[in-house]
Amino acid sequence: MSVHTFEETINGREFLIEVSAVGSNRWRAHLVRVPGGSTALMPFYGATPQEAAQQLSSWLARAHGAPSQSPRAPLDASGSHSVA
């Protein structure tokens, strides 16, 4: 079985991604377990090892990124959000 490993630094955190063939043109990527480290709860798939690793890397970037600030409606005089 062919296994590829990718070292990724995402938002300042280091991850080790392992990708293995699961079928013809089908690869599965998952995080390698390290003591005290996190692991993906689900595998990510792609047509190539690079694509599968990129799917997982993209998810990690979103999951470990800075929380997004969604714009809120301004408060009215009563302290409630005004709705247009």
C-alpha cells in the first residue's frame, strides 16, 4: 500500500497528514495521531494524494482560523438590534 505524508503548518499549528490509496483514483487523508494532538474526526478524499491532503488542509484552516466577525445590525435606543 502506498502511503504519502504531508507536513502542514496551518495558522501556526503543525499537522502531519497521512494519505493512502483506497481505490482506483481514490485517496484518503487523515491526521496522524500524535500524543496530545488533535485528529480529524472524518477522513477526506480526493483523486490524488495531493487533492486529498488539500481537502483536509483547507478544512483545518477554516476550523483553526480566527473566528469570523459577522456584521450585526446597529442597536436602537432601547438596546435592541434594529431591523431594516
